[in-house]
Amino acid sequence: MEINFKTSKEKVEEMYKVGNVIKDENNVLYLITKNIDDRYSIVDLNNNRVFGTYKTLEDLYITIGDKTDELINVEINEI
């Protein structure tokens, strides 16, 4: 995975979509995922741990979203 630190100026609540990578104010990177049980999770890419699981993307955003978060452009390449 290659991370290009170009950020998007999208509204914070619109950034929280499956597959997006978010950078918080502490430079921690999070991946938004959808689970097999149709719930949504945040994966901390710094330590590969699930940070939290929520019923909806709106619940996820309300719980962890912040106006300082940034959408990061990520490119996945084969090794």
C-alpha cells in the first residue's frame, strides 16, 4: 500500500465511507471497513487493530468523527 498524503477538502461526515483512509490530528491512519455482519469498523493502520464496530456509518461518524480529520489518498499496489 502506498500512501499519498494529498488530502481532500470533503465535509467530515462525507469522508466516512467504506474503503476510505482517514488521518486524525495525531497523524494516526484509519481504514473504514464493512464487516461480514453488515456492521462498520475502523481499523487503526498503525497497529492493524480494530478500533471500534458500529451498526451504521452515521453511528461511526458520530462516535469517532472530528472536524480536524482528513481524507487520505491511498493506492494499493501488488507486491
